[in-house]
Amino acid sequence: MVTVTDDGGSSGRLRQDFNMLPPGDLRNCMVALSEEEDLLTRLFTHRFRTGNGLKGHNFGNLFVAALTEITGDFAQAVQLASKILATRGQIYPATTANATLVANMDDGSIVRGETQITASNRRIVELTLDPPNPAPLPETMEAIKRADLITVGPGSLYTSLITNLLVRGIPSALGAARGMRVYICNLMTQANESLGLTASEHIEKIYDHTRTPIFDYAVVNTGDFSAETLARYAAEGAAPIVPDIERIEKLGVRCIVGNFASEENVVRHMAGRLADTVLELAQSRTGSS
């Protein structure tokens, strides 16, 4: 399930010019899950550097836009593009409604649009969609219902995660899901979205919007970072997220802790270790049932 509220860059231009949903986040997921050869994945991530009208556009976005125009159905275009890339699994937009993000900020102001929200220096108090309560994609709801394992995160707290949870029916579907529900906590705070928030406060902000508990477990990094990494992120106003384990468990969420961070140019989760941890959780439930 992927958010479709981006209004900047190539996606934003296509959204405005063709009155279509922004394909960028979905395209990134398709490429990440692709089993195709390197050349095709490079093609889908290629961004034009010159050309009147083409400069700044991403080829993968244009490809999805063309399929949308041919089929008349954005969700079908995504599935067709996924087949071409031999994507593992299914990728669904949370909704096919053309909705705009709206943020109520801590100074009482209202900011519209994902790009403007991300650029704001104010703290987000509440996030909504306009129009409110858009209908979910039926396939998305069915996937939640049938899933043995559901993970939420990592990603920008408001503009990547909470955005999906504003779609009508998705919070209640997650609340009632039979599958194990796991929150993957970010490694670092993010300016304008989660600055100063602890791990438990991330979950609390999500629950403020879902109005129902939706997690069984939280995977939280407790590993240390090098002084160089800390200094680099501090210069951007970011810091490691505090793993306040006791407060998380008071929310009814069991914590899985460990060193999940990889320090390179940017801090990322160690994909293999994280995947193994989550799969072991799912297998432990299967084994005990």
C-alpha cells in the first residue's frame, strides 16, 4: 500500500498536466521489488537532464502516465508496469482518489499540499485529506484482510505513513486484521515531521489519526551511531530516535530491539537483518498456533 499525494517534481507536473495520480512513490516501490535486469530498472529510474518539457521528468513516471492514458485506469497501469519490471508481489495505491494533503500546524495555520507541508518550518498537529475520507482501492482492503504479516514503515511519519491511514476504512481494516501487525520505527528524526519525537511518540501520533491501535509489535533500533554520523545529522537538525521501550509497551505494543542501522552516506536500515527479524516474528506466531 503506497501513498499517492506527492505534488512535487516530475510526479507533481504529471498530476497537474494530466489530472492523474502521482506515480513517483509507486514507481520507486516497483523498482525496489523488481527482478528484472539492471538496464530496465535503470531505465525506470532515469531522469531527463535536458529537453524542453522533458527536463526533470522521470522515465518511469512517463511510462506509467502513458499506460494510464491507454487503459484509462491508474491502478491497472501500475499493475501492468509492475509486470514489465517483474515486480515481486503486488503494489497497490491506498486510494485512486485525487486527494490533497492538508496540515494543521502548531501556530494555527493551515498548509496545503505535500511539498508545502514538507517545506514548512512549523510542527504538524494534524493531517487530513481534501476531499476527506476518500474511498480505498478494493484490492488494498482485500490484501490487508488476507495478509499474514503487515508492516508499516519506515518512512516519513506524516507524508508517507499517516497519509495512507487517512483513507476511509484502512484504520479499521488494520485494527481488525488477523495478520501480525509490525511497526518499523525510523532510525533518525526528520525535520518538519518528527523532530524531537521519541519512538513511542511516533506510534502515538499514528494512533491520534487512526483512533484505534493497529500494532502488535514495534521494531526499534537501539544500536549506537558513530560521532561522524551524529555530527552530520545534527547539522541538519536531526538525531537518532530515542528508543523509549517502556512507554511503547505501555501502549500495548511489544518491542523488538537491536542494532538495525547501516551507516554509509546516509543512515539506512540493514535490509537483511530487518527482514529476518520480521519473518522470525511471523514464523513464531505460525509455530505457536
